[in-house]
Amino acid sequence: MFKIKITKPFRFFVIGLVGLAVVAVVVFNILWGSPIIAVDGEFTIADGSSADKVWTDLVELNYFENVLPLYYYSWRLEASNDLKSGSYDMTKGEHVRSLIARFVSGDSSSEELSITYPEGFTLEQIAARTASTGIGTAATFKADAQPSNYVSQFPILKGIPAQRDLEGYLFPDTYRVFVDDEPKDVIQRMLTVFNGKFSQELRDEAVAQGRTLDQIVIMASIIEREVISDEDMGMVAGVLWKRFDEGIGLAADATVRYALGKWNKPLTVNDLDIDSPYNTRKWRGLPPGPISNPGVRSIQAAVRPAASQNYYYLSTPEGKTIFSKTLDEHNTNKYKYLR
């Protein structure tokens, strides 16, 4: 039997250790993955993206082989909660540590803009404001604002009838956008925020009350345009849901204004008689779709209405809401506050 005679055991031991170390490094690199960006390109962090999604996206787009270096260095740099949205240049050979530092500092490659969409803006107004910043046109924005384009990512959109657009689901807020964005990029961010603001807790409460999520959005869009204060929103929600449940017309002026596109001037008798399914003075129930894009206060009010004995309300020229239990009381208040 052939035997190996070791004449220099210490040297053999050192060579063995070196060999094991090389094998360990190779195995470690295979399992760990390189901490170096593998390819050139551009990577975008959308508003509201979690660190987990960013790391996964980087691997799926072949910038890194494995998420482990990303998790490790984000932990070392305490960066997981500080990533800034934006578009970033990805340079082959850059270390992940440097990349994460850029994500934290917001050192993005695109020129950034800030757009504010007030609560209660309509899709038409959102499209016009987006176009005014140089991002697409109002027409392309409205063309892109179709539920079918995003329903696979946002299941909440499944409840929107096929003929409708995304009116009501574009969350009003201030957004950071980029000069090379397209309308669909802005819409994507707005839907992401809406999906988070209309929390699962609120959705579960709505379903428990026998309301569909789309009904909640429609009601919230009316509340958003009818009153201002949080307390009034809850009270108005209670009145409107009571009228809805009892089959009484909502008689909300805001729905008539939406049908006419007349938001500022006083409504005339002819205005209130418009033949439109959005005229809740003529047609019972909810209008066929939202009349604005509501904020979270209105959504919460629609889900958590305040109980009362009131059936009517009106808004004074100063913005105060006056509630009434009976039609006679309501007519008296109209004479008192609106003459």
C-alpha cells in the first residue's frame, strides 16, 4: 500500500491551512455574493419603497448576485429606514457600501421636482398640474390613469368598474418626481401611497359594515368636497350614510359641481336640475364614481362616521357646517345663514 511520508509536518500544515482558506473564501463568495455592482445602469427607488424591496430589486435586475451584502452593509450603516427615493447611476465596480451611502444621502442622478396635489383635486386637475411641470401632457396622464394598467400590483383596484378611470384613487400629497419621469411613474407613486393610507384595518372595518371599498372611496370623495374640519367630516359622513341606507337622496351639492365642473361660483336653480347621474339631488344612492381624490381624513370619516339624529346640513359662507334633524329646521337654517 502506497504511503505518504511527511518530512516537514509544519510546512504541510501551513499549506493545508492555506488550501482550506482558499476553499472557504470561494465557498463564502458563492454563498455571500460579491459586494460589487456587476453592471452599469440606472436604478430607481420609488416613494414608499421598503429597504427589503430595494435589495430584492437590485438582485433581480442583476446589479448584485445576492442580497446578503446589501442586508449586511445596510445593517452596518444603520441605513434601512433612511433610503431616499430617486434615480441613481449604477457604476460597475462600485462597492455596495458606497452605493448605500448614496441612497441615504439622496445623491440621485436625475433632477428632482416637487409637486403638491391638494386634497380634493380631481383627476383633471392632477393631470393638468403634472403636465405643468413638464411631465407628459394632461391627455397622456388621463390615458395612463386606467385601473387595468395597475390592477395586478394593486388588488384594491379590482372593485372599480371597467368603464371608470382612477378618479378617487390617486392619493393627494407632495411628491418628489424627476424630469425624466412619465405620467405612469407619477401614477404608480400615488397608488402606492393610497394603498398604504387606506390601511388593511380600515378596509376590514368597511367590509364588516357591509360597504365595498369602492363605496368608501366614492363617499370619501364627496366628504372631501363638502366640508373641511375633521369633526364635520365625521358628522357629514354619518348624515350621508344614513340617507344612503334609508334610500333618501344624498342631495350633496359637490356632486352637482363635479358634473358641471363648476367648483367656485354659486349653483343656480338650473344647475341643480342638471340631468346627470352625478346629480344626487335627482338620483338616489351614490354617484357612479368618485368626484375627487380624497385624503386620509375623508377616508377615515367614510369608514368611521359619527352617529347623530341629523338628516340635513349646510355650509355657511364662512365654512361653518350647520346640521338639522328635520327639513323644517333645515329650511329655517337656510333662511338664517344663506340669505
